[in-house]
Amino acid sequence: MGFIAGAIFAVLELRGIGRDRRVGMVVDMYSSFVETDMAEAYSKVITGTYGSAEDIEQKCSHSSLAKIAGFFEGVGYISRKKFVDPSVVMDFLPVVAVWNKMQPWVMYDRERTSPTQWVEFEYLARATEAYDAKSDYLAEVKAAMESLKTREKRKGN
């Protein structure tokens, strides 16, 4: 009987460790996204108006664009391989907004380097578009906030 209880405890602990590791990955991923260099590069890309891929590169710099694309490349890979829950990534990061701004540059960079350059970034953007089409993240957040307000009102009464 003790052996069975110990085995069940071990399985539950391993599940908890796996969940904690995935949460840690998401926190680390977000921390990387908001670090100063990345935030500056993101800000340039997302707020700019660009006429062409060359224009994007000239105004933002190749290194800034590669930093952002590389970040989303890594996130796309860990999402596609399900190391983290893809829906968490898709809810948490502005994937489509960044892709829409950077897509001309990504295609331009592929022509110069390799046809497989930034494919995980593109995968993540396409998967996020499909996810967004069937999910209403904002409605979920609003419903959760209303639920909190309702619970607070009940506690107050």
C-alpha cells in the first residue's frame, strides 16, 4: 500500500514539475521580449511606416530586425513542438502585428540567405491568425474580469 501511495505521489510531483517548467519558459520568454534592446527594436518596427523591405531595414537596422525575427523564430519552434502551450503564446504576444510589419523584410531576407530563414516565425504567425479566428481572447478576459467583480461584490455584502 505504501509503495502505491509513493508511486502516485511521484507521478503527481513529476506533473507539477513539468507544469512549473513550462510556466518558467513562458515567463522567461516574456522577460526576453520586454528587455530594453528588444523593446526598442519592437517599438521601431511596430510604430514605423515602411515602403519596402529595404526601407524597413534602413530605418530599423538588420540587427534589430534579426533580433525580433530570431525571438519569434524560437517562440514559434517551442510552440510548434508543444514545449509550451501554443495558445498561451498566441494570447500573450503580439505575433500577428509584428509579422504584418515584418513580413516584407522576412521574405527579402529569405531571398538573400535561405528559403528556410524565419520559417518558425511565419508558422507562428499563420497559426496565431488561425487561432485568433476561432478564439475571442478579449471576450475571455472581459468575462474573467466580470467574474472577479461579481465575487468582490459578494464578499462585500
